Amino acid sequence: MPRPKGGGQADGVRESGKFGRVRGEKMREKGFTFIEVLVVVAILGILLLTAYPNIKNSLEVRNLENQARSILGSFQQAKFQAVRTKLNHRVRFNNSLGYWTYFVEKEVNYLVWQLVPNTPRKSISQKYVTTVNLPNSVIEFTPLGMASNYNTTQHNITLQSPNLAKQGQPSRRIINVFAGGSIQFVKAT
């Protein structure tokens, strides 16, 4: 049957527009209902609560690693400066303030030590159990890059995170120094 001209309706039949909607009917407004928003927020909240321990754990691991690598970096700096300047260098640890600090020094005259310029004192966070197992809390490097005060029973620094230990994860980071000047970084439980 041919359509009438002029866009009207023939014999009471309504025309359907695109996608089956009937012309003239009010289209439903687009958007989310309050219930839908609450469901999405609840799901996100549950996901965050389950992920939080993992996020916290990875931050703890990262902070422990950074602290240990900072000590390792100071050891390497002292060793390379000793070789480069042909002067003994050392990293000295101090606990006189109730927390551990460490810094790099150079020997300017026999047994006269001076803080190396542009190397700040660094501190070890008190949240870690720190064991400085070095002779007189010092590791000294010669111009040959060797550890001059090496002792077979006193040659490492250990940092331990009580939080990681509670979770049964590797909680200790150990920095070992050997007689030849080698420095080793170890993760342990």
C-alpha cells in the first residue's frame, strides 16, 4: 500500500523510527540511576579493601630495599673514591642519637678523618631492626679498593622489617663486605 504524501499516518498505523522507537514517544533520558552508582562504588570499595594489604606490603618491601641499597651505595661510593683519590675512605655508622646514621669520610692525614664534601649524613629508619656488625661500626677501604679492617666475624649490616617478618616474607636485607672489597646484597627470611 502506498504511503500518503505529507508524512502523516495512514489508517491509524504509526511509523517506527530508527531502532524500533515509535515517533512521538518521549525518549528515556540517558544516565545512571542512584542504585547503579551505589553498586559501582560498593564494588570498587571491596576491590580496594582486598588489594590494600598487597599495596601496603609492596610499599614495605620497596622501602626496605631502598634503605639497604642506600647503604650499599655509600659502601660503593667510599670504595670508588678511595681508588680514585688514592686516599683511604670509610663509611662510619653512629648510634649516639638513638638511631643509626652513617656517612662517608676520607683520611686527610694519618688517622685524621674528614667528612667527604657533598655527601650528607644519612639515617636508617627506626622502623627497621638494624644490626651493624662491623669493627668499631666502620668499614674502611684502601686505595686498592680492599676492606682494610675486614674481620671474618664482623663484616655486614642487617636490616629487618618486623612487618614483613609477621607475614612470613623475606624480611631481612644483608649487606656483606669482603676482604677484597667485594660487596654483596642478600635477601633473607
